[in-house]
Amino acid sequence: MATIDRSSIAILAVAAAAIAAMFWIDPIPQDPAYHAFADARKMANVANAWNVLSNLPFLAVGVYGFATLRRLASPQMRTHYVVLTAGVTLVALGSAWYHFEPSTRTLVWDRLPMTVAFMALFTAVIADRFSWVIGRALLSPSIVAGVASIAWWIRTEMMGAGDLRFYVIVQFLPMLLIPLMLLLRPGQWLRAQWLWAGLGVYLAAKIAEYFDAAIYSGLGVVSGHSLKHLLAAVGCAWVLRAFHTPQRRGVASL
């Protein structure tokens, strides 16, 4: 059973403060310039080819995740792992479609599977660091909340006053709370070193995304956004490794 101790209070306080702060700020519309990526090169009549094709590693990670299902350190983590892996797999399809035809309408299908994956990981860490019962119970409501945040955003966009605040909470609050939980609570099944590695690469991916044009201008071969996809896929693979039983030396692994 989970206990209410100082670490629990600290994590709940940070979550409450972040959510309250989001309600204090003005609605956040989708920036139309978001769809203007630096690398718009075509390949075999595929628009934005490198931003489309750089999503293939997510598909490979999804295949890897399902192929290594037998390696789970605990059966309690199976549902979280399957949902996380499914989310990562669908990112390949949703993001590729979005980048083939960038628009607010197609961006929905890019963000939906990412939201599912975020919520699966977030509740898995809760299950590992607090209580399996709580983490499992929160999985479905968290996914519903994530989908609802996207539904709210797209509805407000259609009404002419987009509001991304709830989606921002869904995407970034877990990335704030997961490190806190790793620092403040002991774990049972998830290997912290792989979670930290995944979070670190995710941060690098967001930096690459921010410097999309600068990286493309400097390298001339790959854009920051394409690099973001590659880094994020590596991060997803490392997060999946966190769920696995450590392999003995001398035993081959995928």
C-alpha cells in the first residue's frame, strides 16, 4: 500500500502547483508557424520526406517492444508496457501522416498516440514507485484525460480560439513528475538507469526540435525536427528497456 510521506506530499504539491499555474495563464493557441518545418525536401513525390521517413524508427521500436514482451521484470507491468508500446508504434503512423501533410487537422493524429504513450509511462512509474493498484487504476483515466485534452484543443481551434493548456499539462507534467518520483521514491521493477537515459534523450530531442532550422542550416543534411524523431525513438527504446529483466552476461539480447 502507498503511504503519504514527505516525498508523496512534495510530488503532489508540485503537480497541484503546475496545474494551478496553467489555469492562471491565458489560453494557448496553436502557432500556425509550427507547421513550417525547415526541411521540406521531396523524395519520390513524398513531401517533407525526411520528416516523414524519420518516423520509421518508432515503428522499429514498437516491433522491438512487442517482440521482447516476454522479458518483462514483472507481470504487473504488462498492461502499461503493452499500451506504451502500442502508443510508440502508432506514433510512427500518426507523425508520418502529419508530416506528409502538415496542418492542425493532421496534427491531432500525431499527438494522440504520443499522449497515450506519455500516460502509460507516467502511470507505470506511479505503479512502480507508489502502488501497483494506484498506478493500474490511473492508467485508463489518464489516457481518457489525455485524449480529452486533445479533443478540447481541437474543439477550441474550430471555434477560433485554440487552447493548448490542458495538452501542455498532459505532455509536460509527467516529464516533470517522473524525475521527482525517481529521485524521491524507491522502485520495484523499473530500472531507473534506463528511465533516466530515456528522459535525457527526450530532452535532447526537444532541444533539436526547437533548433530545427538552425541545425538544418548548419548541417545541411538533416534538420532539427528529423533529428528529434531519431532521438525520441532511441529514448523510447531505452524506456522499454527499463521494463525488462536485466540480461545475464553472455546471453544475447535484441
